[in-house]
Amino acid sequence: MVVTAVIEVGWSEAIRRKYPEPVVLVVSCDREGRPNVMPAGWSMVTSAVPPMLAVSIGHRRYTHKLIEETGEFVIVFPSEGMGDLINYTGSCSGRNVDKFKEYNIETLKSKYVRPPLIKDAVACFECKVRGKLVTGDHTIFAGEVLASYVSEKYKDRLYNFGDDRYRTIPRE
């Protein structure tokens, strides 16, 4: 018989065991159509019929403000070459920096929402907010997926391994 000990630790120590975790880019727009992007680790599928994805965004984030104002966003599954993009877009605020211009982010026009798709992503999902839930210092925005896109070139999405380390987990 194998006996496994369990010890109580603080939240910070225990939550580090979540890695690797998926990472997404959340694209939003202001009322004038200027895009913004931020990385997020907290996203999930919330419904199959209709298809829905959710993302949890901190109340103080510029992206939170934009999604509240417009009710739409794009979720992007980044490809293997986008690790630097994740680090950069997470290190500054769209309130102060035009991330698309500064980092030369290539976009494609969305079909149903104003935020653009990001070129060379593994997958992109156009979402319209259908529900939200305030959870402490974050809001979970549940978006109905209006259109979905996949790359013909990139198949493996990036995962966050902690400490700004990103890599793909190849499909078998």
C-alpha cells in the first residue's frame, strides 16, 4: 500500500501546480474600432449548443472596459512563434500603447464583430457577450461563438509553462 502525504500550503504555492495551462489572446476594440490585445490564462468552453467560450478578465484591465462597452471580443489560440507576442502584450496596457502598431501584429478582418483576427494563430473565435459573472476581482465574460477559424499552417497551440515560458504540446 502506498501512502501519500498531503500538506496544507498557501494558495500561491499550490496554484503553481496548474502549469502547463492554455494561454489565449483576447482581442477587443474601443467604440471607434481601435483594437487592443491581451494574453489570458483563464478561458474555457462553456457550451456546445450554442457554442460558447468564456474568458476571465481583471476589473482594472483595459480589455475589461472595452468588452463591457462593446459586448464583443475575439479569442485567439496562439501558435508556436507567438511567445514574444504574449510577453509583450501582457507587459503594457492598451490605454497607453497601440499594441498592434508597436508590435506589427498582422490581422484579418472579422466577419461579425469589430475586433480583428490575428494572422497565423492556430484558431480564432469571434464572440458576442451573452452573459457575465463577477467573481471577486475578475469578470467572466461568456461569449457566443459567431464564427470560428483555423490555420492551415499551424496546428499546435502554445501553453504557458510558468515564468514566461511558452511552448507547444505536439498532437500525437
